[in-house]
Amino acid sequence: MSKRKNFYDDDYIPYKDQKEKSDVNTGNPHDIFEYLTARVYKQDEYCKDAAMVLYQHAKGITSRNFVCGPAGSGKTYVYECIRDIWPDTVIVNAANISADGWSGGNKATDFLDRLDPSGKPAIVVFDEFDKLASPKFAKTGENVSASIQSEFLKMVEGDVITVGGRRGEPRRVFDTSKMSFVFCGSFSERALGIADTMNESGFGFGREKHIHKAYENRLTISDIIDAGVIPELASRATRLTNVVPLSVEDYKYLLTEHSGSPLKKLEQTYGMKFIIDDGKLEKIAVSAFESGLGVRNAAAALQRLIDDRIFATFDPDGHGEDAQDPDTLVL
């Protein structure tokens, strides 16, 4: 058996953890749920709902779904995980969509360019949908956001859309009645507004008054309509899921202890153990919590710590301090 190379050896090749092959049974919603919860922390309700979306979709039962929750809580990440086992999953940044007939920007149906009409029916996820839905008015007084949403309404009701066919492009036809749609958004202004209303109307006679926070109260269909989603679209929702906000302690656990933690993935990549100082972990978790940028941003901060530590190891003045324990690196 050959001796494993250490990360500071000239011919070191990083160990890459083999990505789990798609042995998830999409005909079993509990199997999908277990797959998701191994990768997503503290969002069991969301994972269950997403598992049902995929299970039903694979059976030919389409759905229209809304997902509400704070930035950085994993709204999009769940469907990135879904995409790994159902490749015909498209994630679209809805904030960049403009009305049909307007110059510039993306159109509501542009995502079809990323699909094969002969492939499996797609699950289409519109991220940042709250930003699209927030009312915006043209000089004529027209609510442009409502106009764009009317185009979505035709899609979710089931429409036959033809793309291409010009300048020699192949003509492709899509039936959106076979697609499932997911509309994700933070709806943060509405969540903050609910908290403010609860605080203004609260009672505190003789006892400490409870301070309500955003997302402490679940958002409803009425709430997302108040935030700008047109009633015709909101009323067609199969389900509305509220994603749970994460605390600083949640981020600390998620970063280091959860089965899908970024630190464990990095350990698998480098084939060694990383030990992170409590103070540095606290700083990264607080930054993820306060910025709303979530686990991706925290994972990038961990990577920077590792980069700096490995770089320092090669410093000629460092005297190869980590060489005594090639299996462990203290960050």
C-alpha cells in the first residue's frame, strides 16, 4: 500500500469525495426527504414539501408552489439538491425579468432555451420572485410587475409556447402544463411589517414585553398578495412553505457538525482534518447570520482560512510547523 501524499508534498493530488450517484428513488417521497435532510439543516418541513413536489412531478402530477423565508436560509439550495437527482430542474433569477415587448432584460419564457422539449418535464424555480412581484409603476401608471406576473399566470395554467423558428433556428414547442413551478422569495418587507404590527399592538402590563422578529409569524397567501403577488397567481398555489430562519448557533452547527457541513466537505477534498478556533468559527457564523448571505458565504470564508493556513505552511520562516501532523491542520 502506497504512502498517502501530504498536502505540502510537490506531487500531492487532492482527494475528491465521490459524488453520490443518483440512487435516490424519486418514486418514494421519504427517500427524497432523507436525501435532502442529509444536505439541508433545520428545514424538515421545506424538505418534505420539496420531496412531495419531486415525487408528484415524477408521477406526472404538476404543482405550483411558493416558498417564503429569509435570505441565506437555503430556499434555492434545496432545489439545487433536487437538480442533482432530477437534472431537468431549472433555476431562474426572476429579479432580472422584464415585461414581454420591453427592450432589455430577460423574459419570463427565456428559461425554455435551457430545456430540451424531448426531455423529461421540467421543474422550474423562479428565485427572488418577491423582487419581481414588488409593485413597480410605469409613467403611464401601469403596474409593470403585475403585467409580468400575468405572463407567469398563462404558464402555470398550462400554455403551449413555441420558441425559435427564426433565421433558420430550429422551432421548439413546449407544453407548460407538464411543468411544475416554484416561486421563491424572502418577502422581507412583509415579514418585517408583520413583526412591527405585532410589536405595536402588543401588551406588556406587569411583564416583559415580547419583541416579535421578522419571520417569527408564518407568511400566508394573503401576505404574499399584500407584497405584490397578483391574486390570480397566488390563488393557484398548491402549497406555500415557510423556511425557518437560522440562528448564529445554527450556523455554527451547520458549518462544522452537520453531515452536509462545508468543513466536512473541505476535509474530504483535502483528505485531512481541520480544527477551527472557536473565535474564528463564531466570527464566520455571526457574519453569515447578520449579512443574510448564508452558508455559501460562510463556506467561502472557511476556504479563505484554509488557503491562508496552507500558504503560511509553505512560508520559509514557518519552519514547516504543520509537517509534524500531516493529517491535521489547525485554522
